[in-house]
Amino acid sequence: MMSSFWSKLVPNDDAELAGFRFGDKGTHTSLTIMLSELTELMGVLTANASREDYAAAIIDENMLGKQTASTRKAYNQRMCELYALDVKIPIFRILRRLWGIDENGRPLLAMLCALARDPLLRATAPSVISLNIGDELIRHTYLKEIKSSTGDRLNDSSIDKVARNTGSSWTQSGHLDGRVRKIRNHVQPTACAVAFALWMGSLFGFSGDELLSTPWMKLLDCDRDDLLEYTLHAKRLRLLEARIGGGVVEIDTACIDPDTEVPR
């Protein structure tokens, strides 16, 4: 299920309106998930900052400390591709909310958002997630799998760059460890990361108990019982509604979005 899901993720209106991106192109031909840069921006700009505010911070104020104007413009474009940087778009609005309350979960939150918006990064997910903890990501196998998923769209040089950039991104998220030899690492999920993954699964028609076994949840290296505990924690944080017990699992993720949250 997981491999076919990631490689053949079918566009739908709910996902596209939420901010998912589909197609052949991807940011990882040139850059990584840029976790440190995202952290810098989120730490400086307010929660209600506009897309224009983010662009001004990157290009005009050079908050990321890039040396040339062209580099600053490139980072503005690429970070917009990965994260939207626009509170009018649900996926970033939710990311921004979760970012402010879950410092430990930020690498996973960034990876989840980037996967939703970069088809190239999505194509590498099965290769990484299917590894056993402690196994090495074999480079030549990884290159072959990227080549298989991209077909003739990318030349060997571009595929090599995608491999390096995605490998770095999976290291930034905590799924891989090491600079040269990439070893599969166990990530530690948080309630916010679980809530974000549940919301993403709901956009593709999963519901109830199904939401606990989607490929989004596989990213979190967590068994079902622990996922239920994190889900209940997310409920206490008012990120979702859930009723779990007696063999019944009901989850409603609508209130994770600040624009639709219902006050209690």
C-alpha cells in the first residue's frame, strides 16, 4: 500500500485546496527542506504574517543571511514551494499553529508539510520509511528508485542531486542519521505531528480506524496503541475531536485549522 500510495498520489479537490501540490516538478532538484531557514523565519515573523511579509523578510531584510540578491530570491521561491508561507493556505496556516506549540515536533512537522508539497520528496518516502531501524540507505539502490519514479524527466546529474538533497532532508527530519553513510533512525512523534498526519490522511478519504494506518502515519515510527495515546493528547490540545473506546475510533480533524476551530 505504502509504495503505491506515495508514487501514485491522486490529486483531489480537498487536497489541492488545502495546499497539496502535484505534478512532475519538485523543489529537491535544487534545495532541501531547509529546516534551519524555516525555523529562523518562524521565530522572527508573527503568526499572522502575510506572504508578502515572508518575501520581504527573505529578500529585502535578508533574515536568512544569503549573500546575493539572486540567492535570496531563489530561497523565497523554493521555501514558498515547500511551505506556501501564506496563512491563506490551510496547510501553512495549520503548520504555523502547530509550530508555535510544539518545538520538539518541528522537524516532523516540516517534513510532513514538505512531503505534501513536493512530489520528488514524496517519491523517496517508501525507500526511507521501509528501512528497518539501523539499516543503511544504499545509495545506488536509492538512485535507481528515484530514477524509476521520475522516468526520463531527469538526467543522471539531476537524479544525483535529488538523492543528495532528499537524503539531507530525511536527515534533518530525523529519519536518517549520518553524513556519508545514511542510517535509518527512529523518530519520536508528538501529538501535534500525529494530528497533522491525521488531517492529511482525512483529505484523501481515510476515516476512523483507517486514519491510524495511512502512509502519513507510517512516517512517525509509532505503533497503533501509542498513536491512540497521541491522538487523545491532541484532543486535549483541542487540535481534533476523537472518540476512542469499545472498538470504536472516530476522529474529526476539522478544528486543527485555526480558521475553523470551534471554541468550547
